[in-house]
Amino acid sequence: QHLENVISWKRSALAAGVKTQWRNSQDFILYFSKSGRHIFNPQFGEYTESSKKHYSHKDERGIFQPVPILASGRSNGATGAVWRGFDPNRLGKNGMHWLKNPTVLDELDAQGLIYWPNKEGGTPRLKYYESEAKGVYISDFWDDIDVINSMADEYQNYNTQKPEALLERIIKSSSNEGDLVADIFSGSGTALAVAEKLNRKWIGCDLG
């Protein structure tokens, strides 16, 4: 077996019981694969309000933010060539290069997808539309899923019950629709209920 990730799930920020030790505020989720060849679907979360403010431009296609099409470092190939009067080798501290081949930049510009700033010294950028944005990439630190609230509709009064949102992220990231999900310690059955909602087949076992 291959240990792919150790995911930290921040369960609580409550300050109870902190007089004699550090507050136990996280659980660890071990992500294993059998052979190293496995399904992985990256997951994305909601943008913060500060992130949304970057989408401050608008054209006939919608709301967008200008993102760089230049990166640090010189290039002797096509990505280091002068394009529309901009020489990337003269930009930045030690030169830069285009992130796309100039012929591709020509195509993007013909489609109206290049943003040309009015300010002096501004460099062209790519229009990245809000409608295309998937959200914030989720890493191995999950701090956006709360523990079960006793007033929630999904609450089953089961000691180790996990939030549906937590199981949804795990199942979505590691399987596709129609795949088989097995939970051999089903407990409150949350994983199986979520698998059903996500159009997965499932097998569940429990001694209770």
C-alpha cells in the first residue's frame, strides 16, 4: 500500500479543556492507495470575499480578472520572443518568458481574451472569467468543514458520526460516478448515504 497523504481536518476551535494540555482540535485522515495508481479528482472550495474582489473587470463576456501570461526566467525559444512590442527578456529583474507560445497568444488576442492595461509600463494579461473559476484548490489541510451540529437534519445522535460534507469530499475526490464505495465500519451510515447521493454503488458492514 502507498500512503499518498495525511490530511488534517480541523474539527473545532473551542477553548474548552486547555488548562493542562493543548486543545485537541483536529483529526487525521490517512489517504492510502493500493498500488499508487488510483483515481484522484482535485476538489475546490468557495472563494473568500477578498479573493472575489480580484474579479473587478467586465466585458461583453462577463466579469473577469487579468492574470499573468509572463513568468520569471529567460527563454531562448519561442516563449522568449518579442510579441506585440514586448520583449520578455527585458522585463523583470532577470528577464521573463511568455507562458504560452506567441502563436497561441495571437489566437487568444483575436478572440478578445488578452487584457491590455492602459497604464504605462503595464504588460498584457489573460482574461480569466469568473464563470470559468472552479474555486480555491483544497490542500491537505481542511478547515472549512464543521463537526456535526446536534440541531442539523443529518444528526443521528451517533458518537462518531462524521459530517456529510466531509464524506462527500472524500468520496468525490477518490471515485467517479458508478464506482463502488465500501465502508466496513459503517456506524451511522453516513458514508453510504453520501455514496448513494453521489451516484456511487456501495457496500456497508457493521457489528451494531
